[in-house]
Amino acid sequence: MRYLMFRLFVPVVLMFAAVRGRAEMTQAWIIESSDFQATIVSTNPTEKDSLVKEGWKIDGAGMIRTDWATGAGALHRLSRKTDKGVERTLETDARQLPVLEKAGYTDEGVVGFVADSDGPERIPVIQFSKGTQRLWVISKESQAKIQQEGWSRQGIHFWLWPVTAK
């Protein structure tokens, strides 16, 4: 009887481990406002479509993990209301979250898990700053445009994996 239970149990455990071990990925879009004053990362097609209808532009796309793995870090999306509207930021360093919340940001949660180092075909997401504001872009065109408008390049903040067919 023990042997039979073992024979039934082991394949179930291995099947569960195989499913759990697979990288679950979802598409993410870097979307910028028409005036280049805000960017957002979204994995929600409805949110993306709504922003595009409002005049926002998709700057680039890639894949992010839906679960943690070695070499991936949580990407938090935060926002705060200001006199000029809503200011958005992204953060991958969990130690910075309390600092940002103290500065008035609300953590909207984890968008997904992004690559914390370069790798085959990974898409770099570049961070720019102007005062306390931050922007994240992918395309060379957007990088050139915002640099002309006085934004300073801070470097690669994280990487997305290449888009894969579903």
C-alpha cells in the first residue's frame, strides 16, 4: 500500500513542481503622457487602452514576471496628488518605499517582477529625472525628446524580458 501511495504521490508532486518552476510572464507597457511629464508601467490591457484614448503614447513593451525569482525584483507603482496633478513614480528598492510614503506617495502595489540585470534580448528601461520628478522610457526617440526638455538621464533602472508570443 505504501508503495502504491508513493507511486501516486510522487508524480503529483513533480507535476506541481514543474508548473511552479515555470516562469509566469505577462506583457507590460511603458506608457508616457502626451506632454512627457509622466510615465506609467501597466500590465492591464484595459488601463493601457484607456490611457491611449486619453492621448498617452506607448513608448515600449516587454514582459515581466508575475512571481518572484532569483534575478528579479518587485516593481512598485506609486502616486501622489500635487497642485499640478498626479505625480507618479516607480521603485524597485523596497528600502525606499517608506521614504516615498513619508513624502506623500501611495503605494499602488507591485506591478510585477522585473529583471535586475542585463541578459539576452532584455529591454533596458531608462530613468530620467527633473527635480523630484522621474520618467522611465525605452525608445531612443523618447530619450532624445526628454533630454532636449531638460531631463537628466539617471541610467538603466531595470530590464524587461522580450515580448513572447502567447
